[in-house]
Amino acid sequence: MKPKVEVISEPYIEVPQLGLAIAKELSLGGEDKNWWGCQWETLFHPEEGRMLTLYEFAKFLDFLKTSEDSENEGIYGKILKPKAYHFEAIDARFERASNGLYMYTDNQKFPDGTCPKEKIIDGLREHRFEGINLEEWTSNPTSQGLPRENIGKGNLRYHAPSDGSVAVFQSHNNRKIDLELCSYGGCHIGLRLAKPLR
């Protein structure tokens, strides 16, 4: 049975599987906004929310797609088939160490100011510009949110993570969609706030 979407407040969608209320619209998007290099705590109070991790973003898309709620089907459509461009920042930053590549979640800092990090242990580590299957990724990502190595072909162009890069999901009015884990930031990028469910 498909999950039913519940709205806890007008601008947010309750996603029980993730324990989060996730914003319907992007913040900080637009030509005059350049989020790259910002300290998130200077932009938002923690009570306002945080960015989605790569895993959370994948499962949010899956939740929207499998929802019977027409509004959320519309949000899913806006993300994948925008009228112009859609650039969405994801809380994943990649850095290489001597023993492998690590993923940092920058806006979930510990009290000492350091950021959580995890060594990339599995998932697709090579570019697939010909495209991977979007639904396979969103329904069955790795625990860190990456597509699995044996993922099928599809229309989601995949840019594998690299040292010093961040994660961005892009869609264009010509219906090209990209999961770009080797982005280096820039303007025109928005972020989707999320709050823990009470």
C-alpha cells in the first residue's frame, strides 16, 4: 500500500520514514544567491532546519513518487521537470585521505565544531554519463545515499564523487537530470530545509 502524505504545517511535508518534515520549496535559490562557501549557521537558525543528506534526498524523492497525494506528485514533477533550471544542494562533501574517500555532512556539526564524516564503503564510484536508473537509486540507495554498483541504465546522468567536491541534483527544461557528486558549487543553487519530526 502506498504511504499517505501528511502535512504538519503549510510549507513542510511529514516524511515518517525519515523522521523529518521537509520543505516543499527551496530556500536561497535564485540568481542573487550564492551559497557555496557559506557557514550554514550564519544563514539559518538550527530551529529553521538543515539540509538533506544524500540518503535523505534519495528517499525523499522516492516518498514523493510513491505518494498518493497530488500535491506531492506536483513537487516531484517540479524537481524532475522544471520550467527552467532546478539546482538543489545536498549535504555531502567529499575529501580524499590516505586510506580512501570520505563524505562529510557539514551542517550537522558536533559540539566541538567538527563535522560528521564517513568513509565511502560501497556504491558506484565511476561516472555514468549515459545515465542510471533514477527509480532504482531512490528506492534502493546505499546506506550513504550513493547508487549501487549494479544499478541499471536510465536517464539520470551520474557524476561520481571526487576529492574536494560537493553534491548537487540538477534538472533542466530539456528534461536532462543529473546527480552530480563532483560539483564545485556556484550560484543559482537552492537548498531544501528539513526539521526533525516532533
